[in-house]
Amino acid sequence: MKTTQLVSVAFFALVFGVTSYAQKTVMVGGAPMYPTKNIVENAVNSKDHTTLVAAVKAAGLVETLQTAGPFTVFAPTNAAFEKLPEGTVESLLKPENLKMLQTVLTYHVVAGKMNAADVAKAIKAGNGKAVLKTVSGGTLTAWMKGKKIYITDENGSMSEVTITDVNQSNGVIHVVDTVLLPKS
């Protein structure tokens, strides 16, 4: 599959495994993330992702993220959610805002498995930028500054990928420091 095809395949892949080298267990939020477990099985153990896990449960996306995928997930930390305006998370978690919560969460997911090397290749092929189609139907733009990968949302907000290649049995997770929001 060509890099451009990989990029256009929706970023619906929360966590996709690495095929070019042996997968290793990575520590995230003080807990080991085992490549033999799925995205949900690992995420529930990260103390840095309790807000994300609560949101995924509230949105009814647990079953989806336990399927074979593969998914690439840009997973915001608790600190990332704390950067949002006061009351935003509480509002999103209300039953009447279920659709918006699902949209925000699936905006962080790309279909397929893209490890950091795949993202970097796509950025190079795109002359410095890679446009990734999300499961929610929106787009994220990946770019690099030095060796660091950044993601820009449709509103121009930027998030740094702080931990890459957290491989799962059904994809890969990249930890990000800012919640990405689709254009409203």
C-alpha cells in the first residue's frame, strides 16, 4: 500500500502494531502497555488517561475499540483535557451531548495502523505535511519540527506527540498533549 493510500485510509486506527521491528512494551501513565492487549485493555491502566477512558465509556465506544481494527489513536492525556475551557469535559459527558462526544473522540482516530515511522514517511511524501482522514470524517495535519511529530486540528490548534508507537493488538496509540477538535 502506498504511503498516500495509508494516509487517506481514515485515522480510525487507535493503536496499530509495528511490522518492521519487534513490538515492545511501553510504559504510559505508570503502567505497561502490552502489545498483546487491545487499546481498551491497555488504556484503562494508564493513570494519565483516566479522562479519556471515562469519555470513551460514556460515548459507548469501548466495544468498537476492542475490535480487530486496526486503529491509530492520538490519545490526549488528562493534562490535555485540563487545557480545555472550564466545564467543557463535564458538558461533553452529559447524555444530551453524546453525538458531539463521539465526534470529538473519533476525531482522534485514524483507520489503519500508522507507527511514527509511517507518519514521518507520509509527512516527507507530502512535502512537510500529511493530511490524515479521521474516523469522524474530519482531517488532521501531521508535521514535524526536528524529530518531533505534531498534529494540527481543523481549527489550527497544535498538539505534540509526546509518546509514539504504543503498540496494541488492534493498532497503535500515540500520546498527545492537547485535545484535537473538529471544525464545528
